[in-house]
Amino acid sequence: MRDWKWLVMSWDGFHREAGLRQIRSSQSIERLASIIVRLNDWVPQVRAAARDAFADYLTPEYGPWLIAKTPAILALEQRRREDHGATIQKLEALLATPECLAQTTAAFETSRGACTRLFFRVLAQTKRADELEAFLVASLHHADFSVRRAALGRAMALPLASAQKAIAYGLASNSSILRRLSFLQAIELQTDRTRLIEDFLTDPSSAARSTALWAARKYGVDPLQVLQAQLAGEIPATKARWLGVLGLAQSLGMAIPQGWMNAALSQNSGEVRSLVLSLEGEGRPDLLIAAIADPSRPVFEAGVRGLRPQPWKVIESAFSAQLETLWPALSASRRQALLELMPKWTQAGYLLQQLSRTPAEPSVLEQLRAWVYGQTYSITDRETSVSERARVVAKLTALEKDGALPTGSVARLT
């Protein structure tokens, strides 16, 4: 007689169903794992047999095994072969029993994701009215963000004083999402909203600032006045305050004083320096060209974004000189990003110049080939001079004749 392990893995549905009957002769975590798999079997009769077998484990004795297998049980919902809601409800009911609460609490404190949310639901429903506030406030400190968010939502149904405690924690949270959600709750509950809105107008999170701008319009708070008061005060000492004030200035389209700009550009935070470039870079190409040498990725990307709309004639000289200095040490991605700031034929001319300097370096020719392959259509370039274009085409033609470029490359480009 074949054992249950062979039967439940058989391709034959009758064998799998027989295996699930045999598997009930005793209980083990290994058998439970096989039953969970068959709860999602493609044969309805096998799924029914698996549900019967699973019911054998719905006692406090097997609570630790069920907690250990909760990820697999919750994963059934993603398979969508049938609705597993009844199975999960039975699991929740068991975990809420007094015999299993200690184990559920321990699992809640250490788990993450969907399992944590299930344990949170179970524990929240078991709390008495005088215990619920303490549990929800404690859950606001949980490592899993989804639990903190759920706890804040549940806390809004508590009495006003208790709800305000939860909101106060959320407003001080490091999570911008939790701060924003707490802010929305706070302006609904509080009568003196002006100070709260003014504070959130300079929140370091752009999403929180956007919400505060919406609230400012709704409740008659002038964000420009808030910005002017900030700019009239001391220069920020923290990254968070820099991001808040500069972000508000960006949202309102306002320039910042020169002293603030100089101080911001000297900050260690690349995020702060890149925000200055977004604010002031349009009229200061020199700042943008300096930024492309910055090791910080946000600053480099802000410099590239700011240089794209700049007329080539305005930046050509300073940009070319900066690129000459930087090119040997640049990564492939940075080289490509800076190359694309040039007119098309000027790009080819620059790569040809690099090839003439190091003709024996295979990577240089490979870069030129990649550029040629990357031009899907014939080039339209009104900024490169006719003479420069003719010179570049002549050199590319020579390389094509020598076999360094595929036949037909120049014809396709022109």
C-alpha cells in the first residue's frame, strides 16, 4: 500500500483524495503543510477532502503549527482557485481563543506583512474597551508600517482623548505617510488648525506639504506668508527643515535669498543641493554645469534635468570644458546622460575625438558603435554647424569603409 506522501503528490485526483483520507491517521506539521497545498487543488473533491483534514488542526493544541504555516495559508488567497475566506476566518477564530492568545501576541511582535496584519486583526478584536487604547498606541510603534497605519485608523474610533493621543504620535512619526494620515485626521478633529497647517507647510515630505497646501486653501491659511516668515528667520540647521522650506518655495514658485542659496549648496545632503538646483538652476547654468561633477546622484540628475532645456549655444563652452575634465573618470551611465545633452552630430564628433586620442582602446570604438546603433532614424540636427557635420560624416564614412562600423551606417544616419 502506497503511503500518504506518494498519494497526495500523485497526478491522479483519486489518489490525492485517498492520500488526504490517509493523512488524517495522525497529525504533524509535515502533514499540515501537505494539507494546505491541497486546499488549493484543481479538483473540487480533493479541496473538500483537504478542508476536512485541515479541520483536524483547528484546536489550540496545534496553534503553534498553524501560526508557523500562516504565510502558506494566506498565500492561498493569491491563487484565486476558490474563495479561502472561510478557512482564514476559522484560523482567526482559533488564534483569538484564550489558549492561543499568548502565541498570537508573540507572533505579532516578530512577524511582518500579511501575517502581521492578520495577527493585528485577531488581537484587536480580543481586546476589551479598556485595553484597546493601550494596544493600538503600542501598535503604532510596530516595525511593520501596515500595522502602524491600521492602528491609526482603528484609533479614530476611540474616544476623542484617546484618538488625539494616537494622532499626536502619528504627527511626530518618521514615516511621511503616517504623518500625512495623522495630519488629515487632526485637522478634522481640532478647532485650532492654523498652527498645525503652518507647521506642515514646511514638512520635509513633498506629499505632506501638498496635503498642507490643500488644507491651507480650505481653511484660509496663506502659505506665502508662512514661507516669508521662514525666510526671514534663521537659516536651517537640519536637513528636514531645509527640505521643508525649499520644497515650499518650489511649490509656490518663489525665489530664495542668495544667502540661503549659498548655504544650501554647501550642505552635505545631496537631496538639499539638488532641490536648490531645481529652484534656481534655470537662470544659473553655471550651477548646473558644476552639478554634473557632483558625486551625489540626486545632484547630478538635477544638473542634467536643468541643462536639457538650456540652449546649446549658451552652455556649449563651459559644458564642453567640464566634460573634458570629467570624461575619463565617468561611469558609463553618466557618460551617456551627459552625451545626450549635446546635439546629435556634436555627440558623434565628441566620440570621434575620444577615438582619435586612444585609437587602441577597444571600449572607445565600442561606444561609438553603440551610439550608431542607437540612432533609430536619420538625424535632424540644426545646432551643429554644416562644416562640423560634414567633418563628422567624413570620419564615420572612413570608419565604415575600414569595417569598423556596419555597412550602411552613414546612409542610415544621413
